[in-house]
Amino acid sequence: MVSAPPIDGILETAVYVEDMDAAHAFYHGVLGLPRMVKGERLYAYDAGPAQTLLVFHRGHTAEDVPTEGGVVPGHNSVGHAHFAFRIGGSAVDAWRVYLAQCGIDVISEVIWPAGGTSLYFNDPAGNVLEMASAPLWSNFTR
């Protein structure tokens, strides 16, 4: 069998929301992510080196979108999504305090068998976000 070519990582993570203004107030205003793109159907945020968070306007992305460079296939999601931000172990307490100060409830906290900690909370659309410190996965040890 032929081996797959290498993958360098995940470039984009996407969530779908109903209220783009509330999403921007949260992702930029609370989490501090710089917005790189503002459109009717999509906001894009810088989520770290070579990492982008795409916030799509739910119900406005099912159709293909022609561009000068080609067609972007339509896509959609139903229900709440989940993704995690990578944080340092020394930042867990700071994030716990900061989220509380912002009125954001940590809905769950998990200390993983490997020793990392995850703080789970919701964005305004109900998506489940996570601040996760290493070690957690075998490829996330520091």
C-alpha cells in the first residue's frame, strides 16, 4: 500500500453561529483573537501561528461560492461544535480566573491521566470550547 503524503497540521477550525456580532464580541473581545476577514457569511480569526478559526454564519454557507480562483464547496453544520485552544500549563489558573471575570462559566474541568488540564466553556452560540494544557495527547506533551 502506498503511504499518504505528510500533513503539516490543521490550518482551519470552523464553528457555525447565528449571531455574527455576538461571535465577534466573544472571539475578539473576550478571547482576544485578531479578526483577519470580515464578511457576510464568514469571519476569520488568527488563532496562533498558521492557525485560523473560521466563524461561519449558520444557514449562509450551504451553497457553493464561486471565486476568481475556483469554487468553494458549500458546507454546513447542525448542532454545537467543539474545538480546543492549546495553552501552557502555567496559564490554566489565569484562564480560569479570566473567564470568571468575563462572566463565562467553566462548565467542566478535566485533569487528564497524562496530567494536562482542560477547561470547557461555551461561546454565545453554545459551541463547546476548551482551553487545554499538556500533557494530554501523545502528540501534545509540552
